[in-house]
Amino acid sequence: MLAKLLPGIEEKLLYRLLSENYQAQAKWYALAILSMFFVAGTTAASAWIMKDIVQSLSPDEPAYKVYGVAMAVAAIFAVKGIAGYLQAVFLSIAGNRIIASQQIKMFDRLIQQGVSYFGSKSSSDTLVSLTQASQAARAVLDTVLLSFVRDLFTLIGLGFVMFTQQPVLSAVSIVTIPVALFGIKNLLKKVRDIVTREMVSLSAIIKVATETSMGIRVIKAFALEDHMAARMNQAVTRVEKMSNSIARLQAATMPMMDVLSGLAIAAILAMSATTIFGGRVVTSQGQLLSFLTALIMAYDPARRLASMRIGIETGLVGVKMMYDLLDHPITMLESENAKPLPEGPRQVAFRNVSFNYEGGNGETVLKSLDLEFAAGKSTALVGPSGSGKSTILNLTMRLYDPTDGQVEIDGMDIRDVTFASLRENMAFVGQDTFLFAGSVKHNIGLGRADATDDEIIAAAKAANAHDFISKLPEGYESDVGENGGNLSGGQRQRLSIARAILRDAPILLLDEATSALDAESEAEIQKALHDLSQGRTTILIAHRLSSVMRADQIIVVKDGEILEQGTPAELLKNENFFKRSYDLQYDM
Ligand SMILES: Nc1ncnc2c1ncn2[C@@H]1O[C@H](COP(=O)(O)OP(=O)(O)OP(=O)(O)O)[C@@H](O)[C@H]1O
């Protein structure tokens, strides 16, 4: 119904926002609405009582009447004050709950999304949705409620006072309403467009800020300070401009309403001296004062009601962003019939797998691959940069689904396996080691939720990390800094190896797991990883061929196809890609 009263507004969006949230916060909204009735009632009463104040001051009236009116005035304003306070508090409680619940809902949706979703959306847009959009949802609900309940009922109350006191003059003042609405309609057209552009610019500010914080080393090394400052300046200026435009549009309703009310009051005053049907329009001073007070008091709620659509339009831009995020189809769904992996040796196989990235350059990254990673054995993937090695690991972890064919573990299509079971069975160490905010212990402990302190220390020892951790100011309790910024690349890598060791999973995936280590540490960790890989199905990617030589099997991938395959010794026997790379690296 509301949407019908507000033609032109995105009805579905508004209806959905209202139906989902009013129900969830019904108690608080009911209390807020109840308080609003009191605010509306007491506002009308405070105008009505003007007549009694004037009349009670006449010398003919007895003193007790003056006391009575004085007490009534005190009571009306006390109730109005309390109701106003309660209305604001209840509305805020409901509003803040809505912000919190929408943020949680959005994050739940976000975290369920597959990796491809994050590739297609910028992190700054996501941040704007999480912060601004939920605030916008609250603002729209507040506007609708305040305007439709408090302002509308206040106006009805004041209109009642006006009509009962001065029917003819009230009829005259109503003439101004269509004029005001016509003016507002013209302002509305621009609002949505400007607010949308403001949100985009806001996202640009966040993007520059995040990039500055993440890439500060590159910025300093290449003296990009001015470049970044110019980008920030541009984004900030754009938001400033948009905000000013919105403020101008919103404020434009004020002078319009001011002029209209001034004209109405002047016309009414002039008319009060007029005679209609042989009698003066105004019969008593008290009634005229009541009427004028009601008219002046009606100004604010009328202005808010008139500009309500601007407020709603502004907020709905954010609400749309919020629903875009909430409604975005989950890009990686667990199958309805998904089951945990049964006991098994954990052989991994690619059956006729083809794959290309959505939003990639359109080229097929993996071409009808048939691969077998023997259970409990280690297989090294070798090949030129961009040949598809990391993509093979991505598909093994089911970060993406094959475009064609299937990936199997012990003969079971991994699309039929629960995510929990799939992840439980795998440990991964990548070239970009990511650490989370918190202590060293916390970061290693993420490998297995129930790990004891002793197990964490044992994993750190196995990853050759215990010595450097012990030298940190607070040992295992030391903070790693944002994305491990307090640690060196090699130290971060050792922590992520410790995390994988702790996980103790039957399938081990290593993507350049030792790339950030110096030769000495690398040799030690190679040994640790080699020990770890014993009895586990291990797939490792390494550029240094020394790491590869320990593998049971080598698969050479080029342009998404298998070029060569065999044990290291077998491959070295013939003239081939692997042999040439080997000779080049060892300068033979
Ligand atoms: N998220 C992605 N979106 C689109 N294209 C991608 C994505 N990740 C990789 N690619 C493309 O897929 C191809 C294979 O990349 P992949 O990372 O698997 O190669 P790689 O053999 O592991 O390379 P490197 O040895 O350099 O790490 C490349 O052409 C790359 O540009």
C-alpha cells in the first residue's frame, strides 16, 4: 500500500525492505509507533490549548480556570517530551538492530560465495555495501516511519484543530499543498542519479586507502606518493561535490515551504478581517490563535512529509546495493546430496577436465586433462609460467568447478562431497602466504581447531619456525600485524607451512611453498615437507627443480595440456622439456 502512495519509487525494493524488517523488529517498532501517537496527539493538544489560554486570561474567568489551564499545559508538554524521547530511543534500538542484522546477513552471504565472486567484485564495493548500504536501510525505514506515522498523524491532529477552530481559513491554507508537492516532484528526478554516483566515488576513496595500506612499499619505492594523493584528491572531491548537490536538493524544499507558509499566514491574517455572509470570518481571538499555532506547527511535519520521497530515494540507492549483494547467486554451491568422503587411500584424478576462468581472456586454461595423482605418493607439476599449474590445484580444492569433465577423489566426483569433508582432507600452502590478525599461535592454530599448544609448537618446530618465534618479543603470543606485516616473507611462509603440518590432512597441496625462503632455510624446510608428504597424496608446484627431484612422479604441463610425464629419472633420460629446464637450471 505504501508503495502505491509513493508512485515512481522502486516499489518492490521498498516493500521488501519494510516487510522483512518491520516483522523482525515488530516489538520495538510497535513501541515507537505508540510513542509517536502520543507525540502527534500532544502536538495537536498544545495548539488547541492556545484558545483556552487566551480565554482563561479574560478578567471574567475565575482564577481556578487559569490554574486548570496551566496544569493542562504542563501535562501536555511533559507527555510530549517523554513520548518524543521514547520514540527516538525505540526507533534507534530497532534501527541499530536492523543495521547489525543486515551486516551479518550480508557477510554470511559473502563468505559462502565461491572464489570467482571475489574475482568479479572489487573489495571496496563490498566494503561500501557492508557499511553504507545497511545504514541506508535503516535511514529508509526511519524516514518511512517518522513521516508516515509521526508526521502524518501530527498533521491530522493539527488539521483537526485548524478545522474545528477556523473552517474557512483552513480551507484556504489547504490550497498550498498541491503547489508544494509539484515543486518537490521536480527535485526528485535528480536525486537517485546523484546518490548512485556518490556511492561509486565513496568506493573509490576506500580503494585508494586500501591500496595505499597494502602497497605502501611499492608506493615508496617508486615514489608514487603524488600519484596516490592525486587519486585520493579526485575521489574525495567527487564525493564532496555529490554531497553538496544532494544537500542543495534536500535544502531546496525549505525556502519553498517557507515562502508558501508565509504567504498562507499573511493571506489568512488578511482574510480574518474579511466578512462572509454578513459575519466576520474570525469569531474569537482565542480561536484565531489556536488556528495560527496549529498552522505554524504544521509547517515542519508538512515539510518533512513533502520531502520524504527525497529521503527515501536517497536511501534506496544503498538498499539496492545491499540486496544486490544478498541476492547474488552463490557461485559455488554444495550439492544437495553431498556426502563426506568415505575412508579411502585418497587418490586424486582429473577425468577429461577442461576449464576456463569466467572473466578471463576467453582462452581455455586446461584442455581435456586426464591426470592421476597416486594415493600416498608425491607428484610435481612443472611447466612454464601461465601453463595452468595453480589452476590444477584450484580445481582440486574445488575453488572452481571444471567447465567440462570431473575431478575425483577415490573415484568420487568432488562436486558430490561436502565442503567440510573436502577441506578436512586437504592442507594447502600457497605462494601468497596470508596471515590473519592475531598472534603467531592463533595463526598456526587455524590449521586445526582442536590443536593443543604442544601440537602447535611441534608443528612450528617441523616447519623450522620455532627458533624465530621464540626470539619474538612475546614468543607464540606475538602479534603478526596486518597480513603478517611484522614478519618477513620467509617467516610468514614458515608459519603457513606449520599451519599445514598441524592440519595433518591426507592430501597435501604445495604451490611454491618455499619460494620466499633463502637457500639454507629452503633446504631444511624441503626436508620437513618431504617428511610430511610421506604417505600423503601430495601435489607440488615448484620452479626450482631440486624440489621436484624428490617427487615420485613429474607431470610437465604446457598450455593446459600434459607435455611429459614420468619419474624424475625417466624424464632425465630423454631430450625433452624437463631435461632442458634441468640442464638450464644447473648450467649443464
Ligand atoms: N582468477 C583468474 N581469472 C582469470 N584468469 C586467470 C585467473 N587465474 C589464472 N588465470 C589465467 O589462467 C592461466 C593459467 O594460470 P595459472 O595460475 O594456473 O598458471 P601457472 O602455471 O600456475 O603459472 P605460474 O607458474 O606463473 O604461477 C593464465 O593464463 C592466467 O592468466
